Amino acid sequence: MFVSKWWISALLAVLACLQIARGVSPSTAGTEAGIQFPDLYEASIPELQKGLDAGQFSSVDLVKAYFARIDEVNLKGATLRAVLELNPSALAQAAAMDEERKLTGKRSAMHGIPILLKDNIATVSSEGMNTTAGSFSLLRSVVPEDAGVVKRLRKAGAIILGKANLSEFAHFRGNLASGWSGRGGQCTNAYFANADPCGSSSGSGVAASIGLVAVTLGSETDGSITCPTSNNNLAGIKPTVGLTSRAGVVPISEHQDTVGPMTRSITDAAIVLSVIAGKDPNDNFTLAQPPIVPDYTKALNKNALKGKRIGVPRRVFLNDSISGNDPFVNVVFEQALETIKSLGATVVDPADLPSADEIANSNNETIVLDIDFKIQLNAYYAALLENPSGVRSLAELIAFDDANPTLEEPTGFKDQSILIESEATTGRNSTFFDSLAFDKELGATRGIDAALNAHNLDALVLPAPGFTTVPAAIAGYPIITVPLGFYPDNQTISSAGPLTVYPAPGVPIGLSFLGTAFSEFELIGFGFAYEQKTQTRLARKAIPAAIPKTQLKDIVGKH
């Protein structure tokens, strides 16, 4: 069975490469007059699959179109710096998936769909891409194998389009602006020139927001999916820690890291999560998840909020003096609560977290992350098959950055304070375990779970910006985020970094639903109901300079 499948795959790849070499698209039906191709700015996975199944265009056409769209705005035009590199094997992968679709049909809803990975998610170097977390210290390094989530994506027939820019080391290097990395430079938002994309999954967010790819993956330790989802008008899922594998992902902390989808719709996010969720023997945390991964698309119910009880944890989280939020965020949030009520939910307000004040003042998360990061990053470097930079530890990384200031410490981006703080730690001692236990108590036992249980709630809801992600981060609990609104055209602009601003006119704001461990199915339903009712994403587009013009009609049938 294994041998025969291998021969079929090899034959398909050879045939596919021959087609590309001859400049022939596997599907030529797209040249017919009157075909309505999906608009790649907004195109969903189901829309793309419909066109692929009908032979209107091919996955090769899709890859070519996305490559062209990236070329328009990534390092030219609006220079968004969202994409670090393209996969040189993507066209061959796409052609093989096109042939397989013809011969044996689709493997899954992700068959032939291009996806962009945050550049902390490992892919085998033989494919032609780097895995660097945005750092030159990992350039041309050779990882032992694909990340666990990448293995699942490949098995489902997805096409790895490339790697997205990110806040270097997932924003765990120092006091640096979101979206900046040594390799990628400063990624910026497509909704206002030089606006903060948030991070650390910055490039994933920006790329998804304007259709530089079908869907993207990000990762979150505390806020790194939720915040860029919010700032880029997206639907995103920060899964429960242990629902998706972190094997092969450049780490911060095994106690908080999680990988999830960032997409233009909850439907697409549910499709991607259904593929990447599941147990992985290379990540022990995944072995504790429920035995069956649900089909999350079955949660897509417009009436999901009807009869549900949704709580508003006002204390701390809606206090602008603590959250740092602009007052406008709460204005659109209050409107969202009325929408949730109109969808048949009972809004319990307030439904405070008993631990809210302690969470705001606690330093336990920092202690856990600093200690975990040193241990796990050292292990990541040590496991590399090759690393031309010579860096094999956190201490050597700090020295490498100082020795290469042009690459890693340009003006405005010199800080390494978090790396230095982490390097000073001495392992998982009693302080670490006390802090870890207290995190669980604050985030879960006396936090999210306490509020849910005290008020018999199905979920909590908050605006995504601010302090929202912290309880779920320290508890390891999920967050589903959908578009909420946009800053007004007369918004006062503030600085967010040497090259970025936030807030700013037209920059998106997200709405987050939070729940207990492994409550993704229910939260997806709530997010979908709200998304379908409001259609907020469609209310405003990115600035014209940031919107690529290439569409499938420019690719299909052209050589």
C-alpha cells in the first residue's frame, strides 16, 4: 500500500511539473467566456473549492495569482512586508494536487488550497524555505522534520505558499514594535498607511486581510493570534493549549503556546482547525485532548446564540485606564452586546472574574515564560540538523544579535531585554512551579471557569484589544475573534513604534468570545452567528494602495 501510493504520488508530481514547464494549466476551462471567478480579496475556501471542482481554474492558477498579488504590495507599492518568502515548490505541489483531484478526487476541504505559515512553524528545508522566527540566527538552518500542523496540512492536500513575517521570536525579544523582525523588517497594516498590524502573527494577519493567500496560520502565547486578527479585520481561532500540535514550532512556552487559523471568515477558520487539530506523539500536551476531533464546520449555525447565556467581565477588562484602550473600543462593544441580545442570547452583565484585579497585577506569567523560553529555545537550537550561523543557545543568540547590529539591531529596534532576562533564569525551580500553579488559579479556577460557573454561562465576550487575552493565556483556554468595527475617520493618531501608528482612522477592531478548555465548537458557533448577522468585515476595505489588483481572470489561460 505504501509503495503503490508513493509511485502514484511520484508520477503525479512528474506529470504536474511537465505541465508547468510547458506553461499549461491543468485546467483550461477558465478561459470560457462568462465565468465569474471569485474575488481573491474575499474568496473563501468553499468558493475556491467550487471553482476548482468545476474546472474553472486550477490550484496552479491560484498559486500564480497569489504570488502575483504578493508581488504587488509586499515589497513594492504599499510595501506591507507581510510575506518573508515564497515556497519554490508551491507550483509543483499545486500541479500534483490538480492531477490528484482529477484522478481520485479531493482529500479534504483543504485540497489544493494555498496557506501561508507564520515563520516560526517549521517546514523541511528540502522544500526550499527557511524557518527562522524572523531571525538571521536561524537563516538556512535545517529542521529535523515538518511541524506537526504542517504534516496534517500536507496530508489534507493543502499547498504551503510561503512564510509570513512576524514579530521576531514571536515578540519575545525585547521592547520592540509589533510586526518587526530582522529578516522581514516592519510589517504594516493594510487599512491605514503604517498602522500597527499587531503581533506577533503580523504577516499572517495582513496577508489574510487583503487576499494574499487563501488562509494563514498564526501562533499565540498571549495575544499573538487574537490581536492581529482584531487589527486586520479577520476571524481567528486561538485554540486550547493542546488541541493543535506545537511540535516543530519555535517556542516560547509549552504551557501557553498554541497554533491556530487566521482567516477572512469563521467558516474558513473552522475548516482549517478541523484539519490541524488532533493528537501528536511529538507534543505530549495534545495527548490530553478529547478523543475525537469534531468537524468544526458543523458548529456553523446562525442561531447558535439563541437561548445562550453570554457574560461580560467588565471589571478590569473594560476599564480603559487598565486596558489602555481608546474609549471608542467600548462604544462599538456596547453596540455588539445589543446585537448579541438580538440574536436570542441573554447577556449577563457584569459577569466579573473574581481574580480580575490579581491578574492585572500579577507577574507570574512573566516568570513562567522567561524560564520556559530559555529551556525550550535551547532545545530547539540543539535539535537543528544544521545551523550555519553557529548559534546553538539563547546566550549565543544574544551575542549573535550584538555582533550583527546591521541585521538585528538597526536604529529603533535594538532591544534584547526579554532575551537577556530569560537567559538569567536558572531552570524550573519552586518559584516557577508556584507561578505556574497560580497562573492556572487566576486564569481558570478563579478566573474564566469561576465566572462561567457562577452565572451559568456558555461563554464570555469582550473587545479583543486591551487585556482580554491574558486570562485565556495563563489558563490555556480558547478565544474566537471576529470583526467588531473600525476606528472612525476622525480618530486621533498615536505612535505605536518607530515606524508605526495606532490607533488610526479605519483600523479594524475585533470582538472575542472566550470559554473553558476545548469549548471551540461552541465558541465557533457564537462567532459565526455574530459574523453572519453583522457582516462587519465587508463594511470597509483596506486602503486602495494596499489592495492587489491581480485576479484569476488575469491568470487563467495565460502562459
